[in-house]
Amino acid sequence: MRIAAETVMTRISFEIDDAVLALVEQQAEDTHTSVEKIVTEHLEGLARQNDPERAARSRQELVRLSEESTARMGSWKWNREDAYEGRIFSKSALSRDQEQD
């Protein structure tokens, strides 16, 4: 998400439960910041999560990292039958899982 050098700022107002506000004010005090900054940073984070350009860059970076990685899975490949039959996990892993049930 790119924010222009000359960003127009809009002031908003909203209602919030007094108990919630008190908790946020305490957090702001504890972190030496302001409620306004906490809310602004949270809203900016939400906007970044839905930024298609950021998502595309993240996917490209993931592909690049996987191509550059020297880690390999080896020649063994699991299949659906092995997964359903429990042959993928060692006997100790299976017994631990069964003990937890």
C-alpha cells in the first residue's frame, strides 16, 4: 500500500464502550503512545492486508525463495492411501496421538 507524499488526512469519530477505551488508554500509556496512533496503525494494518499489490509481491517472493532454496524433500513421496492408513507417521507418533484421544 503506497501512501502519497501529500496525504490528505480525514478525522473520524465513533462511539466505543467506556471499558474498551479505558483498556486502550492504558495500553497507550504503557507503550508511550496515543489512542489515536494505536487506532491509526491498526486501520493501516487492515488496509495492507487487503492490498492486492502487496499480495502479488508476497507471492513472487515466495516463488523466488522456493526456487533458490537448497532444501529438498528427497525421493520419497506420500500418497493418499498412506495418509489414511497411518503409514506416514512413525509408530511412536501414532501411539502419542492415540494416547491423547
